[in-house]
Amino acid sequence: MSNQDFLALSPYITITVGILVQLLVVSVRRGRTLAMVTGVLVLVATLASLPLGLGAGAPVVTEFLRLDAYAAYFNALFLFAAIVTAVLAHKYLENRAGEPEEFYILLGTATLGAMVLAASYHFAAFLLGLEILSISLYVLIAYTEEGHPPLEAALKYLVLSGVASTTMLFGMALIYNATGTLVFSELASAFVSHPRFELHMMLGQGLLFAGLAFKLSLVPFHMWTPDVYHGAPAPVSGYLATVSKGAVFAFVLRYVVESEVLSNQVVFTVIAVLAVLSMLFGNVLALLQTNVKRILAYSSIGHAGYLLVALLAVEVLSDHRIGAEAAMIYLAGYFAMTLAAFGVVTVLSSAAAETDAEEIDAYEGLFWRHPVAATVLTLAMLSLAGIPLTIGFIAKFYLITAGIDGSLWVLVWALVLGSAVAIYYYLRIVLAMTRSGAAVQYPYATQTSEGASILVMLGVVLITFGIYPTPLIDIVRNVLGSE
């Protein structure tokens, strides 16, 4: 390997070496604050190394990974979410049983797996990144020891995620049998050379997308989502909703562009049906919930359906970058508003050792008890609903524009209808926070300085990019323009 290759790999080398350093630090001296600071420094150093990797000018080091601006964009999102999660988890883990040091090591390995997924250009790299991410998440979901919900959530995710991974692996085997290659860009041309294996190819794609639909929690593969988000620690739920889904979608977007799989009408139709079902059922089922974490879980199902509108627009538009641009802008907005929502849940749960602040009743009168958290949560809810002057409005505007340009009218109407339904349950949380007559006092009103700073920062991001999204749009266009 050349020096340029090592520079291109510098973000992956940095975080891997950083994880080893964290292991050494924990083995020498245990300390909750030391572990958090070390973990955050590793993530910040990895984030700082991204420009160095891009400047190397070696996007393809091996056929397994494509270390381009596309991967760097998603890696920046993953690292940002991991830093937010690490800081918010500091106070949260203080009042929970067990040693918190390994939490930050697992957070680093999960982020490494997500980064590999974003750069995957070969099914072997995809499987490696997926398993690094998934195995880390199994432990993170069950990390706290209070009661059965975390363990139950981890076991459910372990079993179902294992089935999904096995399904995808079998699908990859069938695709390889039909094409003789595992490189995404070679699949389309290889299949043309082996048309007699059409049945194998179709079955393989079906099994692959079934597993991916589970990872993205698309209807009808969504049943695990509310239970796992509910049972997992609050900061892990936010990480799971953002980084886990974002990493899988980054892979899917690259895969469909390189393999041209959506040119098959059957595959296109199946994805469109999954999108419509997710947008409608995800939001309708959220109406029935009184638990904030479950509301956000069903909401994430709807948002996964929204992202598929941009994914399908990639195929139908003559310039696939329009759909990709909409998807990448939407994911950036989704990360910010979801992290803000789960961040408030995490901060308010930090003083309670036995349960998270998850029922809507716990948020009654929050504007009077904790105005900073209430304001940020309100901004997050309005942004998730797509209200103007928030980043959520800009993100949905791009999705709708891409859908209209591609004449995906059924999907556009499903997106609009799902968003209209979602406004009710988002505003229900906001209304609860404005009630001033709440007599019950909850142990969720304490606030840490680092938690307050993170919440304020996320709130500023939601408003700033909602009013002035030009910097984000320029970044995305530069990324896609360099492809």
C-alpha cells in the first residue's frame, strides 16, 4: 500500500487505534469521566482526520471500500451522533448500576462498523461492517442492569437481527451464484452475461432487501422497533435511531446506484409498497402510544419510508444526484432532530435510576420546570413534523420535490398524508409541556452543564439550517459533484 492509501484510510486507522487506546486506559485506571473524555477525544480525532483522508486522492484502496467524499459525508454524521451520545450518556450512566467505561468502547466499535458500511463497495465489506455495528449494539442495548426491559430488548434485537443477517447472507450467495461477482458496480453487467440465472438473482435480491428492510424497520419488518427503542437506554435509543439506520441507508443508496437494481420493475414496485406502508402505518400506530420513546420509534418507521421516496427518485430521474441530494439532506436533518428529541429524554432521565422519562405525563409542565429542555424538545417535534423555519421543513421539501420531479405521485401523497397524521402526536407532546397545572413532581428536572450545552447546540442546528440551509446544501452538492 502507498502513502496515499494510508492517508485515505486515516479515519478508520484513527478510530481503530483509538479504541485500542481506550482498552488500555480502562485496564490501567477506571473512571467514568476519564472514559468519557477518552472516548470523545477518539471520536473528535477521527472526525478531524476526515479531510486528511479526502485529500489523499485515493478513493479506492481496495475493491472492498470506496473512500470517497460520499463515505466521508456519512462518516461525519455518524461521528457527530456518536459524540453527542457519548456526552449525554455521561450523566445518564452515573446513577445506573455497573461499570460505565466499556460503554464508550462499544460506542466506538459501533461507529467503526457504521463507517465501514458507508464506504462498502463489496458484499464482504458490507457484511463485516454490519456485524461490527450489530454486535456492538447488542451489548449497548442491554448495557444498564436495571430491570428486565434492556435485557429483553437486547435479546429480541439479537435474535431478529441474526435472522435478518442470515437472510441477507443467503441472498448474497444467490446473487453471487447468478453473477459471479460481489462488487456492486459489476452486478448489472455480470447479470446480463448470465441471464439463465434470473430466478436466483430475483430471489437473492428479495432476501437481501428483506434483511435491509428489517435493519431500516420498514413495515412489515418493523415489529422489533418500538420494543427495542423502549427497552434500550435512552442515549442508545437515539444512537440506534440515527447511526444504525443511517449506516444501512448509506449502503443501500450506494448499492442501488452502482448495481442498477431498481431498474427491475418488480424490485422497484416492492420498494415503493414498503415505502407507502411505512409512511402510513408508522404514523398511524404512533397515534396510539403514550410512551415518548415508543412514539419516536414509530415515528422513525415513518421517516424510513420518507427516505425511500428519495431512493426511488434516484432511479426514475435522469440525474440520480437529485434523489441522492434529497436523501442526504434529509438524513442530516433527521439526525439532528432525532438526537435532539432523544437527547431531552436522556437528560431528563439522568436523575432517575430505575426508569427513563418516557411517559407523556412526565413531560407535563416541563416548560415551567425546565425551559431549556422543553424548548429544544419543542423544536425537535416541530422539525420532525416538517414545520417551516426548522431543518425538518427543508428536508421534507427536498423529498417532495424529488418525488414530484420523478412523478412518484402515490409516494408523494403518502408522504404528505403521513406527515399530516404525524403533526397530531408531535403536538400532543408539545401541548403536555405547556400545561402549567401539573401537580405531580417527577425526578427528571435536573440538568448537567454538558447536557445543557449539547441540547442548546442541537436546538441551534435545527433553527439555523431551517432558516439558512445553504451551507448544508452546498456541502451535499459538492460531495455528489465529486463522485
